[in-house]
Amino acid sequence: MKKFWALFFFFWPVVAIWSCWVAPARGWWFPTEAMSPLGERIDGLFYLILGIVTVVFIGTQFALGYVLWQSAVKGDDEKAEFSHGSHSLELIWTVVPSFVLVFIALYQMDVWAEFRVQSFYPNQTQEDGPRLELTARQFEWRVRYPEPGTELKNQPQPGDLYAVNEMHVATGRPVKFNLRTDDVQHAFFAPELRVKQDAVAGLIIPVWFEIPKAGDYDVVCAELCGWGHYKMRATIVAEPQRQVDEYLSNLQSEQNFDGVVTVDDEDE
Amino acid sequence: MATVSPAIESHSDDHAQGHDHHEIGFIQKYVFSTDHKVIGVQFLATTLIMLMAGGALALAVRWQLAFPWQTMPIVGKLFAGEGGQISPEFYTMLFTMHASVMIFLVIIPILAGAFGNFLIPLQIGADDMAFPVLNMLSYWFMWPAMFFFFASFVVGGVTAGPAAGWTSYPLLSALTAAAPGSGAAQTYWLLGLTFVGVSSMMGSINYMTTIINMRAPGMTLFRMPLTIWSMFITAILQAFALPVLTAAGFMLLADRTMGTCFFVPAGIIVNNAAPTVGGGQPLLWQHLFWFYSHPAVYIMLLPAMGMVSDMLSCMCRKPVFGYKPMVYSMSAIAGLGFIVWGHHMFTSGMNPALGMTFMTSTMMIALPSAIKTFNWIGTIWGGNVRFNSVMLNCSGFVAMFIVGGLSGIFMAAVPVDIYFHDTYFIVAHFHYVLFGSTLFGVFAAITFWFPKMFGRMMNDTVAKWHFVLSFIGFNGAFFPMHLLGIVGMPRRYADPYLHPYLEHLLPMNQFITCSAILMGFAQILLLGNFAYSIFFGKKCGRNPWGANGLEWSAPSPPGHGNFDVPPVCYRGPYEYSSPEAEALGQDFILQTEPPPDMKKTAETESAEATA
Amino acid sequence: MGIPIPNSKLGLWLFLGTEIMFFTAFIGAYIVLRIGSPGWPTDPKDTHILVLMGGINTFVLIVSSYFVVVAHEAMAKRDFSRARRYLTYTMGLAFVFLGIKSIEYYGKISHDILPSHIAETPTQAINKVDRELEQVVRQRFAVYTDAEAIDVAQPDDLATVSAQLDVFAKSEGGGDDAKSAIHDVALYRKWQNLHQHIVANVSLEKVPVATGPGYLAAREALSEGESLPALEYAEVKAELARLKSDTNYGGFVSAGVLDPHPVLYGNLFASIYFLMTGFHAIHVIVGMLLFARPLLQGNNLNEEWTDWVENSGLYWHFVDLVWIFLFPLLYIA
Ligand code: HEA
Ligand code: HEA
Ligand code: CUA
Ligand SMILES: [Cu+2]
């Protein structure tokens, strides 16, 4: 029975690792590979930590199983070793992990800086300024574009264009937008892009991402915002700049459409 | 206010003991008792019942995730809403109350309230707490807390409970219009929180005073069992972190009821209500909340760490590996615990430079945890392990803590946390540390100290079954949650399958739910074993485990005043298998056992100590 | 084993440690909110802070702290009557403190410097005047409906009440009531006019009645992109001053309507102010209860109470200390 218990503690980490091993093939892994350069670096960091942690996990779990096993095979009346510890061991397992941890801490600084510190944002975003404003509210995402050819202002302008739950952005260039909320706290979460940012009442938070490949990307809400939290859903439509412009001008004429069709309008 | 009166009366209760037995009635002895042992057992019983309640809520949460919008069996009919299905509002309330019950009414009071109360005086050789009446009050303040928590279920009808999560972020929790149902309920919830806070506060002051001032002669700081160290450090954390939450709670309460605007910015329109006036900051709440609640997660862990160290040492018949490093690392965890709160707010929009600081300090807090982990493994190493349920639960504790801790490393890395924040990865992480570590530690502690509480043993076979089923159910339920997190399934979602990229997760969630039900069943074994053994367990003597601590020199269960002879402590708590013990022909040596040359003078000395 | 301090005192010290954290949270929140706000009201005209009163209160508390020390010393020397005398002084000063505090509170309450009551922008101030004026009108009308001088089905509907009052005022035999009714109806009309301008946000002086024919005509005449002159804060202020100086109903208006006075971040200020001073006052009251215990012993005060007095004295010093932090933070900074 003793051996059974020792094996029990060997056995379950094996199952755990096996389940992680088969997970990607069954779709229990990232929804897609990262669809943005920054996301790729986040993934890289994730896999690095995964590697370190796997080594530590296997090491410690098997050490635990091993010390149990060692005792399980011992006779019942065999005496326990009388020892209060070991200075050198203590030193080793303080110093080694601390190097690993400091390494992880330093290694990730620049990814974080690029994601969140405005002065580290890609130059392009500084030049372009925010392309649109995304406002979360219970329970939808509202998008406000500046009138084509103008810059986005924090206050709504008469010429602004509006859309709900659908934001069109250009591919192949960093896009910055302003994130805010009309009511309670929400969070912008685009899983495929690995971007998440809370929208906090009273703050306007600039967020950026870059999508190389055209396509539709999910946006969900990741901060509890009330009963409808689970159903806040939007789509990022990434397409070449030309199509974005087209979309915007369509939106503009739709919005300016006053119900009266004249010959002039059709010419435009 | 008997509490402020100086209580030097320790060690001189012989005479009091005499007539107490005649005069104290049933109510005073078992209900409004000031005896730390009774209070400890009261806490234990209450929290075990709350564990069931919190677990039942969790199972309801799991039901919705496995079979969304389908009527729950048996209890489904009780709920409002069409066809007895769980409405989204109700789901929000379910996990809010699940977490609140588990954290505020189970884990914190079971560690500090139940075991802290029962063990502190016994392990340091005192006859009771420094302030017995305060101690009693700290238990009875749990009742208004429970009342308010449970009232918050009903004040607004069944489906309109507090709905802002256990973290209660404003504005969802600050504006009554933001979560329509939860008007009064959220206020009640805050009141409940305040009472839990007051209760913990009274406890922590009591524990600190007792540990500082009431140790038996010879019980120097470095002869204290690690349980006592952990309780002491926990009490310090409580005392200095909790007032901040209480203060924040008052501010939120005022925002809700008195029109203040600490957390409410101006011009917010929620649900077509009038725009708010003011200019407060919602993030302020998060800072204050986590300033308490991060230290609180260590409040929810350290006592278990201490107790597991005790038990491992006893079950391996071997001294704790690195006693002093254990003490220092616990202190380091506590110290660092005060400066890492920001890791819950990486994506909240706080100053990014702060993010870096918090990330570094969070990484550093893994270091003392690492030291402890390795020391536990070192303790088992070369020991003569007794494979009983206590040992199994302790090993489970270590194994699960590693998993929970290592997932913490992912989230401590800010860029990775950008992706993982508020996904099931977090849910997996904290269930591994809260259930996986703390509760397995508590299961071990219940079995280990049960004989001291009731003078009878728990059934080891049933306890082993309980362990195996809990362990399998637990890992089956929570390990896959890591994977859900990697897929990007956000937490607090009543119906994740609405989103195409999460659709395929339904079978996995059903598997998780089945495992959770298995785990739930296992807890019935625990309760059954506990209740049965109180009355029918095998009777036992003073020291059934052959352990060293002072508590094992007292009768089982100890009478009023705990020790028949005021104990004197002569050595450290973990001298298992020491040459001295060998000399006595056993593998343990009680802390009260005088060294051979002092044996003769022992009587006189203990007499002196009493004087 | 332990340290040479009695449990009660050790416990109290630890308790004070927790209290420090409690107030630290408030002070920290205050600093964060204040630094995080682009502005903060500091002018006593806005905040109705009375620095002198606060200063006197600081002095009062310090002196009372000294008296507790004397009282404890007397207890230790077993001079119980002296101890009682000084405890009484302390108690007296605590009452003085609370008295001064209530004067300050009264000053704020009477100017409606209360959380969520304060108008922060001119627009909010105008709306507030509107609301308060409506309240005055309702109160005036209630005089007649309550006394059943007139008989209305819907006493809440001001328009009907006013119409009936109009008839009543002109009817014979109404006596004094009828005479005052004329003025109240006049007040109602003034308020209605103001209200309509506020709702339509058009100038009070340049546009006759906001919903009247003149207004409609003016609006018709607008060309594209043009708008009627917007209502100005000063206009409303002037109109209110006119109402207040009216001999017939000016009294009611003055009593019921505060002069508009927008205070940016005033609500946040009031929230903080009442939170911190309020919790401090609660602590003062607890301290007074602690002193009341030995004082209630009367002549039976004996050495058993020495520790009690010492410990409550310790607590009192803490309460004093908190105030010494609050005073500069709230009154001066
Ligand atoms: C008992 C409770 C407990 C404990 C002990 C911990 C321990 C840790 N926690 Fe956890 N945590 C919670 C309870 C707990 N946590 C809860 C309840 C939440 C969620 C709250 C909510 O949002 O609702 C949370 C959330 C949480 C977050 C926020 C995630 C988010 O919301 O985005 C983070 C981020 O950094 C974090 C990190 C850590 C770290 C680094 C540790 C470390 O202390 C772990 C250290 C331990 C180890 C690392 C393992 C042993 C070490 C080794 C074997 C050595 C070798 C290791 C290496 C070299 C890597 N936790
Ligand atoms: C100590 C703390 C603790 C413990 C022990 C648990 C235990 C469990 N939790 Fe816990 N959980 C939290 C703390 C805890 N949880 C916290 C803090 C949150 C975050 C909340 C938030 O987001 O705000 C959370 C959130 C949370 C979620 C996420 C909800 C969401 O985000 O949408 C889920 C989902 O699966 C879950 C499941 C479970 C399960 C299955 C258990 C199981 O271990 C339970 C096992 C079952 C039992 C122990 C009960 C057995 C009893 C019976 C079968 C009899 C019942 C009958 C009677 C009434 C007598 N929990
Ligand atoms: Cu919006 Cu959650
Ligand atoms: Cu934390």
C-alpha cells in the first residue's frame, strides 16, 4: 500500500503533462497563433515560461514522488534520518530560483513597455494619432471614427461616424485607438491578438495593435460589467487601408443620408 | 469591556478551575463560551457547514457552464426565471456569493478562527487566549456577517443578489442602477464584509498578544512550532491589511447610500439614470481592495503552510528541514505580500511604470515560496513516512501548491498576464492555491488535531478515500481550467459558448463539472467521518501520533485551563528521532520532556514558573 | 514568557496599529483623489472651512490630552479626586471639541456643502436653483391644499393648483389667504418662466417666454446653423436676486433657494471632509465613553481603574494624533 501511494504521486503529474501534450491537437490551446507581432512576442514569452515551469514542475513533483518512494521501500522500523537541514542546499535553492526569476522579470520588460508605455509605442502610432474611439457600454461596443480627413477629438464632433460592435482597421500598420467606457468598467479583449485592456470610467486609455493579415477578429469583454457581461461581442475587421477608407465613406454617406434621394447624391 | 483588564491571571487558575465546573451552565460552556477550544470547535463546525454552502453554490455555477440554460435538477424549481433556469443575473450572483462564502466564511475563519484558536494557547503552553471575551465576540461577530451575506440572497428576490463579483469593482458595485437587481443586496454584502472584518480584527489582536505575551517558560521564539509562527505572521497581516479594506468598504457603502463620490467619476450615465456628479476614481477601490486582498491570499495560505510543516515533520518522524529558513521565508512572504497588490491590476490602466515594479516584486515573492517547497520535500527525504491520511493530504498540499504557484509565475509576467487576466487560467490558479493547497492542508489538520479536540480518532480508511476522491475530483475539475484559460475563455461568463471561438469547449466543461460533482461527494465523506467520529471514533490517549508539541502533553480533550501541570518547554518542536529521543527508546520527545540532568529539578522549576 | 507589558496594554497598542492603518487608508485615498483631480476647492468661500475653528479644536485636543496624562498620574499616586477632576476636564474639552465641530458642520450643512448636493458647473448650479425654486413653490401651494382652502384633485400638479389658486385669489371672501395667493401664483409664474428657459437653454433676457409664441417665432426665423442666444449663468443669478428682493415672496425664496455657487470638485471635497472628520468624531465619542466609565464610579474610583485610565488615555492620545494629521491636511493644505 505504501508503494501505491508513492506511485500515486508519481502518476498524476504524468497525467497532467500528458493532458497538456495532447491539448493543442484537440483545440484546447490558443484559439489561433498570435495574429499580431506583439502577440507573437507574448506567445514567445509564454512558451519560455512554460519551458521553465515544466522543468520545475517535473523536477519538484518527481522529487516529491521520489522521497515518498524511498521511504515506502524502507522497512517500517528503519529509523528516520536525524537532520535539521543543510546550509549549502538551502543556499542553492535560494540562489538558483532567484536567478531564474530575475531573468524572467528583466526579459519581459520591453514587451510590456511596448504594449503600455506611450513613448515606446511604434512611431507610426505617434504620427497617425488615434484612429478611432471605442466606447464600451452595457452591453455593446460603440465605435466612433473622426470625419474622414480630420483628427479624432476627445469630444464628439458633428462630422463623426458611428458604428456598433464592428471596428474597421487597416492591416499592416500599427493602429492606435482610444478606449473608454460610458458606464461601468469593461475590458477590451481580442484573444487572437493577445490584447487586453480595461476600459475605466473617467479615463481615456490609448491601445494599439498591428494586424498583418486581413480578416475578422473577435473582441469580447473581459471585465465583469453586469448581467450581460458574457454577451458583449464585437468584431475587428482588418482590411487594407483602401477598403477601410471605402467603408468609412460609405458609413459617412449612410449617416448623412436624410431620406431624400437626389441626383446630386448619386453622383458623389 | 473585560477585554481591557490586564490578564496576567494566566497560570494561576487552579482555583478557578475548581468551581467553574460547578457553576458554568450548558449555554456558557458550549455556546457563549470563552474557552478557546470551544470557540475553535465552533469556528470549525460553522466553517465546515459554510464549505458545503459555498460548494453547493459552486456546483450551481458548474451546472450552468456544463448545461447552459437548462433547469437544474432538484433545486432548479426554487429559482425565479423561466422554467427554473439560471438567469444571467443569477449566475453573476452565484459566483459572487460562492467566492464570498468560500473566502470570508470558510477559508479565513477555518484557518485563523478554528485552528488559530484551538492551537495557539495549546501549542505555546497557555491556559487560554489573552482576551477570552474578545475571542468569544470574534466568533459571534461571524453571525451578523453570515446573516448579512445570506440576507443579501433574499432582500431583492432570489435572483437579485450582489452581482459585482467578490472583488466588487465600482462602478458596478457603487451605482445602484448599474446592476438593477442588486440594490439592497450589494449594501448587505458590504455590511457582511465589515462584520467579517471586525471579527478577524478582534481575532488577530488576540493572537498577537497571546503569542507575544503568554508563552510557557522556555518557549522561546525559535522553539515555537511553525504553526505558531504562521499564525503570528498571519495575524500581523490581518491587523495591518484588513483596516484598509474596512475603510474602503465604508467608502463604498457611503457611495452607495450617502451620495459621496469616492469611486464615482462625474458624468457617468448608467441605465438611463441621471448622470453622476463627483470626480472620484474607480481605480482607487482596486488599489485599496487589493492592498488588503493580496495579503489576504497569504492569510489564506500561511497557516496551512505552518500546520503542514508540523504534520509533515511528525508523519515523517524527522525534524523540519531548515526550520529557520522556514520562519524567514514566511516573514518574507508576508513582507513582500504588502507590495505586490498591483499584479491584479496589470491591465487596469494604472501607470505602466508601476506595472514593472509590481511585476518584479511579484516574481520575488516566488522565492520564499520556493524555499518552503524545497524544505518540505527535504523534510520527507530520508524520513520514516507513515502513509496515513494526514500524510497523504500534506503531500497533496505540497504537490498542489507547486502547481498553483507555478501558474502564478505566468501571470506575474505582465505581458503574459495581458492575455491571461480574467480568463480561466486565473480561476485555475487560485483554486489550486486555495482548494488544492489550503483545503488539503486543512483536511490533514482536521484529522491530525481531531483527537486533541474530541479525544477520539477519525477513521483513517474513510479519510483516505476522502483524500483520493477529492484529489482526483479536484485535479479533474481544475487542471483543465488552465487549458480553458489558454483558449482565452473569460471568467464570469454565464454562457461562453455564445462566442464561436469557445463553442468547442462545452464537452470539456462538462467533464469539469462531473469532476466537481465527484469532489462534492467526497466532501460528504469528510463530514460523515467527522460527525461519526465525534461520537463513535476510536478513543485515544494524550499523544496518539507520537508528536512533540506542547498540546500533546495535555489531556485529550484538554479540560478548562488546558494543562494539568503548567508546561515548561525545554527544546525545539521537531526533535523527532533525535539521540535524546532514542535514549528514551522512542522516536519523539515532547517539548516538555526535561533533559536528563534537569529531570530532578524539573518539579521545582515548574513550581517556580507558576509563581 | 513574554515582554514586560501587560496584555491589555499590548493589545491596545496593537489595536492602535490597526487604527493607524484605518486612517492611513483614508488619508491615502484623500491624497490619491486630490492629486488625481485637476482642481480642488481650497477657498473658504467655497468650502466653508473655518480654519480658526479647526485651530482652536487642535488646541482643545492637545490640552485635553495633557489633562489625561495628569489624571493618570494622579491615579498612579492614588489621588483619586484629582484624577476625577482632570478626567472631568478632559471630558469637558471633548464636549467643546464636538461643539465646535457641530458649528462647523452646521455651516456646511446650511450651505448645502454635502456630498452629491453641490453643483460643480454653472449648468448644474442653474439646475439646482430651478429645483430649489420648484420646491419653494410646492411648499407655498401646499399651504392652501393642506388647509383645504381650495379643493384640487391632484395637489402634485402645479399647473392645476395654480389655475385654481388664481380663481381663489380673485374670489371674494378668501381673506388673507386669497391675498397671499396672488403672490404665490405670481411666484409660480416666475419660476415657470425660468424653468422653461432653463430646459430650452435659451437666454432669459433676449427671448420672451421659452415656449411662448415669441420664442417659437424667433426659432422659426433662424437660418441654418444659427441658434438662439444660450442661457447664461449670470442671467439666472440676476433673476434669482430679483426674486429674492421682491417684497411679497422674497422671504420664501431667500429661505428656500441658495445663491448659485458652483464649486468644481466640491462633492469630492465634501465626501472626503465628512468621511475623515466623521470617523474622527466617532473616535472622539468612543473615547468619551471610555472616560465615562471611571467617572461614573464617582467617589468609588479606586486603583483598579488605573490601567483603564492609562489605556483610555493612550487611546485619547491616538485620537488627538489623528486630528493633528487631519487638521493640516483638510484645513490648510
Ligand atoms: C492562497 C492563495 C494564493 C496564493 C498563495 C497565491 C500565490 C501567488 N499568486 Fe495568486 N491569486 C490568488 C490567490 C493566491 N495566489 C487569487 C484568489 C487570485 C485571483 C483573485 C481574483 O481576481 O478573483 C490570484 C491572482 C493572481 C494574479 C492576478 C492575475 C490576474 O487577475 O490577472 C497574479 C499575478 O501576478 C498572481 C500571482 C501569484 C504569485 C506569483 C504567487 C506566488 O506566491 C506563488 C509562489 C509559488 C511558487 C512559484 C511555487 C513553488 C516554487 C518553486 C517550486 C520554485 C521554483 C520556481 C521557479 C523558479 C519559477 N495571483
Ligand atoms: C477557498 C475558496 C474556494 C473554494 C474552496 C472553491 C471551490 C470551488 N470552486 Fe470556486 N471560486 C473562488 C474560491 C473558491 N472556490 C473564488 C474566489 C472565485 C472567484 C469569484 C469571482 O469571480 O468573483 C471562484 C470562482 C469559481 C468559478 C468561476 C466562475 C466564473 O468565473 O464564472 C468556478 C467555476 O467552475 C468555481 C468552481 C468551484 C468548484 C467546482 C469548487 C469545488 O471545490 C467545490 C466542491 C464542492 C463542495 C465542497 C461542496 C460539497 C457539498 C455537497 C455536494 C452537498 C451540498 C448540499 C448542501 C447544501 C448541504 N469557482
Ligand atoms: Cu462589458 Cu463585461
Ligand atoms: Cu495577489
